[in-house]
Amino acid sequence: MIRIFVPDDSAARSVGADEVAAGIAARIPSAEIVRTGSRGALWLEPMVEVETPQGRIAYGPVTPADLPDLLDALPSAGPHPLRLGPPEDLPWFADQQRLTFARCGITPPLDLAAYEAHGGLAGLRAALGMEGAAICAAVLDSGLRGRGGAGFPTGIKWKTVHEQSAPRKHVCCNADEGDSGAYADRMLMEGDPFLLIEGMAIAALATGATEGWIYIRSEYPEAIARMTAAIEVMERAGWLGEDLGGSGRAFRLRVRRGAGAYICGEESSMLNSIEGRRGVVRAKPPIPAIAGLFGEPTVVNNVLTLAAVPLILAKGAAFYRDYGVGRSTGTQPFTLGGNVARGGLIEKAFGVTARELIEGFGGGTASGRPFRTAQLGGPLGAYVCDEQLDLPMDYEALAEAGAMLGHGGITVFDDTVDMGAMARFAFEFCEIESCGKCTPCRVGATRGRETVEKILRGENVAANMVLVEDLCELMRDGSLCAMGGLTPMPVLSALRLFPEDFDRAPAPVTEHAAE
Amino acid sequence: MPNPARPPLEGASAAREICARHGDDPAALIEILHDLQEAEGHVPPDAVPEIALALNLGRAEVHGVLTFYHDFRQAPEGRVELQLCRGESCQAMGAEALIAAVCARRGAALGETSADGVTIKPVYCLGNCALAPAARVDGRLIGRASAERLDAALDAALSEPAR
Ligand SMILES: Cc1cc2nc3c(=O)[nH]c(=O)nc-3n(C[C@H](O)[C@H](O)[C@H](O)COP(=O)(O)O)c2cc1C
Ligand code: SF4
Ligand code: FES
């Protein structure tokens, strides 16, 4: 019997993976079709792989229309125009450093035996033999920093929760991933859900937490279903529930759905949402590590932060720390989106340049037109121009350049982009998603959008440009959280790098339809 | 989307049943609203006092949560839900033009329901940014969306038997 692998990642399915799988199953009845996550080369999806004695052979991108003649080649892994060879040998994969995404796309996501056979559970087993404080120390020693955007050292956060004496503590996984350009959390939850659970179980052992929560945005129904199923498998296998892996300690894990609010990615807003409340940002202090969910000590970490932990426990802090540069240790799963020829997930040690990612891996724009700008780190991140692409992607270097890494998403634009429209959109997005708690954000976003619209209509351009700058300063300095505080980042970077897009002549007499 | 497996219940009794399933836990309010909306197609007005009662919350509190989140709706919508992504990655691949084209073809603006029953909604990133522009038709994710592909998906969804 031949084994044929077809991804069931939602991105792969969005371009026909289910139809391809069904087509193969119908016409090669002897084949065993194995559904896996995606390896992350989304430009090659649906990517089909055939098992051979020498390893897997990939074909892609396969459309249902390719099937008739591809089916002759598949059983013998024979020649075909779509044949890519062994996926590991493709430069796009060979040049990556897959630590967190080592298994994604290779194993069936809900096959616990396959997970273990590919190195899974080694970290949790190691943690079960350690004191909580020692686990915190190992994570601190690895240099791991939060992948959700702020880059806070994870070991310090865990140690703080570990040191609290409270009858109940929580581990909350932030899977709200609202940033445009970012989809690594989604891919990991769909493609290797046990890894996230393992990381959360280690966090529970480290901090003494008994309650676990995964807050997943409702825009990700496939990830919600997959994580829910994976929790059941782990419960049945004894890795979750009343007795975590024979430790005698409870760890009860469940999924909570978001409801379409970007601000619920902000940790205190997320905690309110898990409590069943409006997702309004809480004032700090207290920090969640001291008084978080239901006022109890709480670890809040991003999906990728938690998913990096099992390897640190399995291979040691030094192994992980050896990747990266300076205070940005380890690897980051970067995701390319927008107008890019070869979009997908690229896991690389910190320090890789944006140019290597966009031009090297990404192959430039999808349209073939000249590159104009990229937005780094989601809707609150800065736009950068071509000259800035040689910046190393690490927390400090980007901050120094007035940009940020955010959650590792990179959105590419060609020369047809209207940066005036993008600046306007940044304000509009803040207007739509503001939680409404503080005035600079709530009112500033609306005023900002209106003022940019005036500029784009050519009304008092110089005076209105000054007004936008003033508003941005007010929002940056006066907002309670980074929603209002960072919206100036995309606006001002667009304004400074591409002033020609704002230098509009007054519109002729005809009414300019406001959008 | 209504759940085909369960017959629609009247708002208040559906709300009571769903709250009970969640142990009348006030922290489960958002899950409860999701479940109710899945069962009924929207959160009916007569459900709010029932939920407040069951969870021991004020009506204003339940109403506040219901209106805070973009997902929840208080009135029925079209038979088919079309979510069109307006995130930056999708904009970089022509999302705004696609939205204009789809709205023109359906004769309904963003946020409205067309005469043939398609509710068109904006969404801000579907996690499919490498295969932009992205959309969902009744929950089904579509990458590299074009007006033609969406038309085909919408027509297929509309021709499915009514639920
Ligand atoms: C407006 C806003 C949105 C955010 N969205 C997310 C998100 O989607 N996912 C995430 O992990 N962190 C997000 N964060 C950061 C969280 O507040 C928090 O720093 C993070 O979850 C902590 O986990 P980490 O230390 O592992 O990064 C957001 C912050 C702000 C201000
Ligand atoms: S900055 Fe905006 S989102 Fe953040 S607390 Fe203030 S109003 Fe809410
Ligand atoms: S921005 Fe549209 S899918 Fe991410």
C-alpha cells in the first residue's frame, strides 16, 4: 500500500486540498491518504507527498485539474512537471531552522504516537522530574522572550507566578492572533496541537497552576476544533486532567472562543473576555502574574512562546540560546503575507534580515511589479522602505529603527499601494477595534481618520499634516494600551517614508465620495 | 450559522437550555452567546433577560457583552454568510477592489444582505494572508479569492437546501 500525504491545514484547504485528497482517494483506492498539517510553503499548496523507501517526494502546487496525469506519476513517485523532489532538499526549507515547526506538516496532527516518535513529550517528561523553580530557571536561562509582541522574558513571568501562594493559579494561552500577516499560531494549532498542550503542561508544572485556558479567536474555527480534539486525546492518554502525567497534580485545560474583537489579544482584555465580560483593557498594576484571571495569579503567553518551551526542556537552555543574536535568542517563525510570490512560514534564528525573508524566501512581489513597502509586525507595526530591508530582525535592532517585530508577520506591498489609503486604514482599524476605555484612542482614531481623509482630498494639506502629527503624539503618550499607543507607528512611518502619497492637489469641484 | 442537527427553539427556552448546559456559569457568557447564535441564527432579544436570570447577572451586563463583540447579532441575517477580509495583506492583493466588485454583483453594501440572501461582512484577517485575498463562505475558507470564485461558492451555498 502506498501512503500519500495531503495537508488539511485551512490555508491548504482554501486552495483545494480537500478536492485533491478526494480525487486521489477516488482514483487510487489502494492508497492510504494521510492528512497532516502544512509544512508552511503556502505558495506550493496543495503540496502532495508520496512515501518512498528513500523518504517522501513532494508535488505541488497540485490543483484538481492536474490530477488526471499526476495520478500516473504518484504511485511510483515518478517524473511530472509538478514534482519537487524531497521537500527537505528544497532551498526554501533547507535554509530554515525549524525548531518549533519541526513536526508541522510531517505528522498527522492528532496522532499522539507519531508525535512521540518525532520527539514529542520529551520536554514534559523532563519537566516532570524537576522542581517548579528549576523549570522556571531553565526557561529564563534559554533567553526565551514572549512571541506575542512585547518580548518580555518568559522565565521572569513564570517565576513571578511560581512565587505567588494562592489556592488556584492559571495558564492562559493567547491564541487571538489578530495581526494581518500573522498566521503561525493558527498553523501550529492546526498542524501540531500537542506541542502547544505540552508547553502549557510544562508551564503548569513550573508555576503550580491547575487551570489552563486557550483563548482562540473565532475567525479560526478549524484551530478551535483541532485544539478541542487534541485536548481530548491528551486527557485520555493521561497527560491532562486530574493527574498530569502521573505527577498527582491536576491540570484542567479548555478552549475559550473569542468573538471578533482585535483588542482581546491584549492580555488584560483577553482575561476579561475569558471571564465572560466585555473585552475592555484593565489598568496595570496589578500585573496578571499577581492578579490575573478571576484575580488569581496567571501566566499569559502567546502560542509560539509556549510551543518553544518543550524543546528547551528536552534539549537544554543552552541548545536554544545558541540560536539568535544578542538578547533575541532562539528562532522566530516569520510569516510572509500580502503581495509576495512565495508566501509562507519561515522559521529562522533572530538576526535574519527582512530582505532575506522577503526577497530570498519570498521571491519578491507576487505581481512581479517593484517592491514598495512592507509592514512589519501587524497593523500596529511600521511600514519600512527598501533601504530598511537590511535591518536584522531582532527585538532591539527593529526598535532602534522605530519599527517592531510584533508577532513576526510581514506584509508585502508592490508599487501600486497608496500609502495615504494605508495611513487612513490604520486609523480606521483603531476606530473599529478600540475598546473605548481611554479618550486619546477612542476619539483620536476617529479624528485621525477624518483628518487623513481631508489630506487625501487636498484640503489644507500642510495644516492637516501637522494636525495628524499632533494627534499621533497624543495617542502615543496618552493611550492606556498599545492599541492607541502604537497606531501612530504605521501612520507616521507612511507619512515620513512616502510623503509624495500625501501631497495631494485640492480636488476639483466634483464631490469626492468618502469611503 | 444555524445548527442543522437541532430544531430551532424559541429564544427564551433555547437560552435557558444553553445556560444550563454551561452550568449557569457567568464566566461562560461568551460561549453561551456563541451557542445560542449557532442554534438560532442570532441572539434573540427575549434571550437577554433569560440569560441574565440564569447567570445571576444584570440585564445591562449581558447586553453590554452582546454589543461589545463584533460577532454577535441581534437580528436574523441572510441564508449565507460571506466574510470578506479587509486586513492589510488582503488589501495588498486587491481586497478593496474585490469587495467593491462582489458588492456590486450582489447589489448590497458591506454589512448588508443581498436580495438573494447573502450577508456580506468585513473581517480583519482570516489567517490566510499568504493566499490573499481571503474570504469565508458559510465558514468555508477561500484563498486567492476572485469575484468569479466567490460567485461560484455563493451560488453553491445558496442552492443547498434551506436549514
Ligand atoms: C492591541 C493588542 C493586541 C495584542 N494581540 C495579541 C495577540 O493577538 N496575541 C498575543 O499573543 N499577544 C497579543 N498582544 C500582546 C499581549 O498583550 C501579551 O503581551 C502577550 O500575550 C504575552 O505573551 P508573551 O509574553 O508570550 O508574548 C497584544 C497586545 C495589544 C496591546
Ligand atoms: S488605547 Fe484604545 S484599546 Fe487600549 S485601553 Fe485605550 S481605548 Fe482601549
Ligand atoms: S489579512 Fe486577510 S487573511 Fe490575513
